[in-house]
Amino acid sequence: MTELKDGCVKPARGPIVSTLASSERTAMLKEDKMMVRVGQLAIDFEVNAYINGVGFQPIKLSDYKGKWIVLCFYPGDFTFV
Amino acid sequence: MAAVAVRYEEFKALGVEVLAISTDSRFSHKIWQEQELSKMVSGGLPFPMLSDAGGRIGAIYGVYDEAAGVDIRGRFIIDPDFVIRAMEVLTPEVGRNPDELIRQIKAFQHVRATGEVTPSGWQPGQVTLTPGPELVGHVCEVWKP
């Protein structure tokens, strides 16, 4: 499978806040504070990713809208638990 | 993450997309996959590994540890309408329980399909509750812990 060409530095959009109300947007940009709540819409983002068998590509959380998603944060590659 | 990966077939059967995310670069993800994960899990981690550069995503999801500069273990169940249904955040010493994650997904899917609600510890096939005025004061007749 061909891998996308990829440089050393590749910006991604990070949190995508255009859908939020302006007061929320201001609060989020001022300090990176927790914005998510159960029962509320997930906050979209775009980041770079590695996909086994595919290679490097940017991914947006909203690419998976319409499906059940489990988003798993973990402390780091090569950790133990 | 490997513990979740070995249950991947179950997630797939439930129509769930798993996304792993840490502050590591995509390059680090690739080498971890090739050097280690592929030896723990046949075929390696089957889901995308996302790079949360600078912890910007972790910060808004409430899992970014500024002192350590990493995202601590946190998982979020998001439904097809993009609504967050559940979250679990742990300090790093204790690993996750994929059984409980799968149970919660099944329960949320059941609720979404039927409009019923599931009592504590519910497993597929067990009794559910139908909320309404008739149930008030009568839960004990249909369900006991």
C-alpha cells in the first residue's frame, strides 16, 4: 500500500471550534479547559495519525460521525499498563 | 491499548470504531506498532493511532496532565449522533477493563434501539425498565440489585 508523503513538521487543525457558541470558543481558546460533558456533543478535532497498513494521514473525529466511537487516550507509546 | 486490541472483533461486531490517542508523534506510533504491538497482538493494533501534539485535544477532553505533559488514561463512548454517552478517566497506575467498556456500549445501544433503560450492572438479556409514572414506587416489583 502506498504511504502518503510526509514531512517532519505537519500541522493539524487541533480542536475545531467553529461550531461552538462564541462565548464557549473564547473560553476554550483562553485556557485549555475541559469542555466536554456526557450528554453533550463531542468536540471535533483534526490530528495526524498512523494507521496500520495504511500509513500516515490526518484524521478528524467527525470523519466517524454516524458510527459508535470509542476514543481512548493513553499516556504514551511503549508504556506498560 | 493491547488489551483493547485483542477484543477488536467484538468492537467490530458492535459497529464500534476505536481510536487510540496519545501525545506521541505519528512516527512514534509507527515504530511502537512495528517493534512491540505487532508481537503482542497478531497483526498489530487494528485501529488508527492519533497524535495529540501538545495535548490540545486532551486538554479539552479533561485528560491532559500538564506536569507530565501527557494524556492520562481516559475513554469516551460517542454515539452515532456525536453525543458523548460515557467517560472514564483513571490515573496511570491502573489499567482499563474492556469488559465494562463493552457492557456499557451494549447497554447504550440497547437503550438507543428500544427506549428502555438499563438498571445497575445490566447485561444483554436481563430485565430492563420502561420509565413512566406507572413505574414510580414499583421498581422493586421488577428489579432488585
